[in-house]
Amino acid sequence: MQKQLQEHPEIDPGVLGLITPAYSSIQVLTGEKPTPADDVFSLACLLYRLIAGYRVFGPRNAAEAAEDGMKPQRLKSLGDAQWKALKKALSYSRVTRFQSMEEFTAALQVTTAEPGAVRISAPVRDELDVEPGSGGAGKYVAALLVILAAAGGAAWYYGYLDQ
């Protein structure tokens, strides 16, 4: 999506309805040019929703939540390192967020068995059997995004996102 927006700057994703306010960063909501850090924020909102069963800021979007001084509430099902990573990804400021999905997913990986931690892991390059620079890892990322989009679509269709 970002590549298409770069190639066609006249396209406004808000006008096309391509943003979901409940999962968008403040910067996207205010019309700034999207960056990978905004995608990290959106994924963090979705991950929070999937683990907790409710939106990170309830019925508010990020701009409203920041204005009200809201902070994400800790999820007890996450270990300390995972919570720290999720909280950083949910930062209102781009500069304090992870700057890439790779950074975010690496921080979420469980390296030690923390009692009660949710097992969240993404395959590492060696497990993917992908040569660096070959572009093959993009297929896995694309597949993951398709799966997440399908899950989000199903959740929307069945009303799980209306809460």
C-alpha cells in the first residue's frame, strides 16, 4: 500500500476509506505520510485486540486516547519482554516506536520461558531458507498480511470489531 501511495501521491487513503481509525496511528489520522512505524502501530493494536479481546483504547482512536492521557493497560498473558515490546509499538510518537516490522517481531520473540507468557514467534531467515537480498522473504510477509487481512475481515463481518 505504501509503495502504491509513493507512486501515486494524489491518492488519499482516507478518502478511499483505506484506514481504520481504531487501528491507525495519530500521524495517519492527521494525514501525515505513512511510514513503516505506522504499520507497526496498527499491527500492535491488532495484536492487543487478538490477545485481550478488546481494543487497546476502547472506543477511542489514538488521537482521542492521547488527548485523554490514556495508556495501554498491561496484558497479564504477556511476559515482561513481550509487554515491553508491545507497549513500545503502541507509542503515540513515531520516534519511540519500532521503525520496522522486523524489529517489532524480533522483540516479541520468546527467548526464555517466562511463566504465563504467550508464545509469539515469527520464523527467522534461516528457518525460511531464503537467501539474503533475494526478496523471497517478502512472500512470507505477504502471506502473513493476507492471513491477517482475512482474519480481520472475518472479525469485522461477524461483529467482533464492533465492541
